[in-house]
Amino acid sequence: ADAAATLEGYLRLRHVRVAPRGRQGSMVDSLLDETGRSRQIGVSVPSFLVAPFLVANTDLVATLPARLAQELSAWLPLRLFPPPLE
């Protein structure tokens, strides 16, 4: 997770993209598009509730609502850190 401390490191990681109803983009992708950057998508899932379970059992990362991540970290082996995005 140390790699995620910088935007460049964050972009090199493989991400779980939450794409409800099969949409292609996300809020994170829209923010990155504005700066001409993109992230590596390892897998897309339809729900924020699925992403933490994938992250807990793989080398993938997910950008989630803070409250959800904090709640689920009590049940899953998650390492939380703030994303290098505003």
C-alpha cells in the first residue's frame, strides 16, 4: 500500500472498478481523465459491497467510500489509506 501514497504509485496498482449496471467509468476515472491519466483496471464489479472482498483476497486495490471501508475493515483484512486524489 506504500505505492499508493503518490499518484504515480496509485496508478501503477491494479484496481477494482465499481461500475454499477455495467457502466464503463466511475468517479475516480472521471477525475483521472481530467488530468489525462488513467488507472489499471484488474476487474470491474457492480457494487461497492463486492470490492472489499476481492481486495481482501488479492493484490488488487479499490477506492471506496471511507465509511464503508472503515466498517468492513473490522471484518476483513483490509489496509486503509487515503487515495492521492482530491
